[in-house]
Amino acid sequence: MATISQLVNDVTAGTTTARALVEHALAQARSISEYHALLALTDERALKRADDIDARVAAGKDVGRLAGVPFVVKDNFLAFGAPTTAASKILENFHAPLQATAVEKLEAEGAICIGKSNLDAFAHGGSTENSAYGVTHNAVDQSRVAGGSSGGSAVVTALDVVPFALGSDTGGSIRQPASFNGVYGIKPSYGTVSRYGVVAMASSTDTIGCFARTIEDVELVMDVMAGQDPRDGTTLPDFFAPLPANVRPLKIGVIAETIDTGVDDSVRHATDQFVERLRAAGHTVDTVNLPIMKSALAMYYIIVPAEISSNLARYDGVRYGRRASASTLAELYGRSRDQGFVTENKRRIMIGSYVLSSGYFDAYYQQAQKARTLLIDAYRKLFETYDVLLSPTAPTPAFGIGENTSDPVKMYLADVMTVPPSLAGLPALSVPAGTTPDGLPIGVQLIGAYRADALLMSLAHQMEEV
């Protein structure tokens, strides 16, 4: 398994070509069609870009830190070469007039997008079963879910189609599928990477991150994407730093509420083993309490659907998206949205509209925002004592396809570990931590204080070598 840096060195040294890397990635992508991880390939554009990079190498010109490296983007990123559907019918023929800032930054450093990955439609879900174009299968066991909503990107990374893939994470949509497929997945501090050109889900928690098989690759990709963007006023100045050779002894807190009842025995065992590895590496590990975390899922499923109902209002068959046949304007709106959105989209729009309505705004939405502030304060207090917090990434390994589809609440509980850091805007990194007795991957989640992203990656790098 070559790292990104090794591939770039091979391209610039002439021992391989960008075209060879892209052709191999495209062949790999076609060979895993039964996983349904990709919605489209961008063959023509990818090969043209590869040839351009090879010509620049031959001419002795600068080709960037990611020269010739193929990657995949989740299909809610605007990118050229294929439609951007967000895995929905309402956008099935939408060709982007521009590219997402994150994609532009990667391409400016020589990376080559080879395809668009499957997701839960509009990123609404935790299993990639809510795609309008079919279910993505887990990389290890095809009878199980890939996780979601960025399941397709996790699977193509785990199956070695590409060295890295992009995802968006609103409440666990990178971290949970990373755990289910045995790869690294990072949700950075809110505002680290521009969201310009990414289909919005919930604007106060949406973040852009990536999947990779090594933490070195995660750090490199995030370093390229991070930074301020004048088109996204929430973005932060670049604050990434190179990974240090050694990590100082840290004080780490294991959140007690994440390892109590309801957590699979194999997940608890893998978490305990990871804690022992941390202690063996010289870190102090204590158990800490975060009682308000038990209310985080309730906050999330009030605040996020409210933002979804607002963000999806623009998809009406007139300004954006597929237009249904109708004889009146009201009928046009209704039919276009009914035909274009999947069931989970409609559920979240209805919940969001309800909690924002005049009779319930104070009782639900405003109370949830107040509770969110209390959660942020509780995290801040813990980080006065501890450098890093730790939990399982998900309470279970990947569950069976169809197992939770008839019970939305049970499906939502799969995000119980990942939602709290998202509400607080904190960086969180899912790290592979072992497998169940039958070989299903398990991840642990490292959580840092706001803007402590580099510390999490440094710790993960150390644990990768322990």
C-alpha cells in the first residue's frame, strides 16, 4: 500500500506516470461495481488531466504535492466530468457550473478526480441505504451497510481504489463509515475547509473531511484543503502543522457515557485495548463524565432538520432540479418535491418545518439551541483538564442491510457517539482500532478542543506506529 507521498515521488521521478495511476484506479473502480460505491466515473476528464501532468513532469515544471494522485469525491461536491446528484432524483441531471473550493485546491496541487461516490440522498442518513440510486455495501461484508452518509467514499478507500476520498460530515457522516470499513476518517474543526460548492445539509454543523488508509495521507490532504475562502465566511485561517516525530505525554479522558449499556461488547473490548495502548505509549488515561451528551441526539434531531428544511426549500422544480408535470404552480412544487426527494428527506423536512413553526419554535428549536450551548460549555470545561477525549466511533460494528430501515430512531442511534462533537464544532478523528471476532472493523474516536486538529492527527500517527 503506497502512501500519497510515495505515489507523487514515483510520478515526479518518472518511475510511473499519472496516466498509469489513473488507469489503474479506473480499472479498480469498475472491478468493484457490485459494492455500488460509485455513481459515476469521470474517465475522459481524469485521463486528460493525467496526460497534462505527465507533460508538465517531462518539461520539468512544478506539478504540486499531489501530482497524479487519483481520488474520489462524494456526490454532493460540485465537480466537473459527471453530474452532481447528491444521490437524489431531483438533481439527477444537474451538471455543476463550477467546482467546490476543496476540489479546486486538490486539483491545483495535481490530484485527479476519477469519480463521484454514492451517499444517502442529500447526506440524510447513516447507512447509505437512502440513496435514490441503490445501497452501497460494506467493504468487508457485503451483507452489511457501508455506514453513512459518506459510505461510498469510505468503501472505495477501504478497497484500495484510491488513496483518499472526500466526504462531508454533519453528525458523523465521515467518522461512522470510516469505523465500519476500517479506515481513517476526519471531521475537522468547524470552518477548517471551505464548504463553497458543496450541497448544504445543515449549515451550522456541515464540515468537509476525508478518508484515507494512513494518517500521513489524512494530514496531507487536509493541509491542502484547509484555509480561508472569501466565498465561505465561516472558514478559518490555516492552522495545520507538520506531524511531530514525538508526541508529548497527553492527558486523555474516556467519556463514560459512551462505554456504558447499549455498546456492543466487541466495541467496548476494542476501546479498552486502545486505551491500554495509549497508556503503554506514556499517556495518562482517565474516565470522565459528560452527562449532557445523553441529550445531544435529541438536540441534533431538532436543530439539524430545522436547517435542512430551510436549505432544501430551494429545490422546487423551478429554480433547481427536476420538474414534474403539473397544471398549477402549487401542484408543480408539490409533485417535483414529492418525486425528487426520498422518504428520509421528506421526514427531515417535515420535522424541521414543525420545530420552526410559530407554535413550537420556543418549545423545541430555541430550547435545543440553549442545550447546545450547555454542551459546548461542558466540552470546554473538560478540555481545561484533558488534551484529548476518547470514545468508540459507533456503538456497534456495521449492521445488516435492511436491519434498521423500518425504525428511524434505531437508525439515528447509530450516530450517538459522533453527534456531540459536531454540535460543538470540535475536531474528531475515527481511528481503526481492531475487529470483531468475525472480522468486522471497529473504530475509536479521538476528540480535540476547537482547532486542535493537528494534535489529534499527531496522536493517531503515534498510535499507528505503536
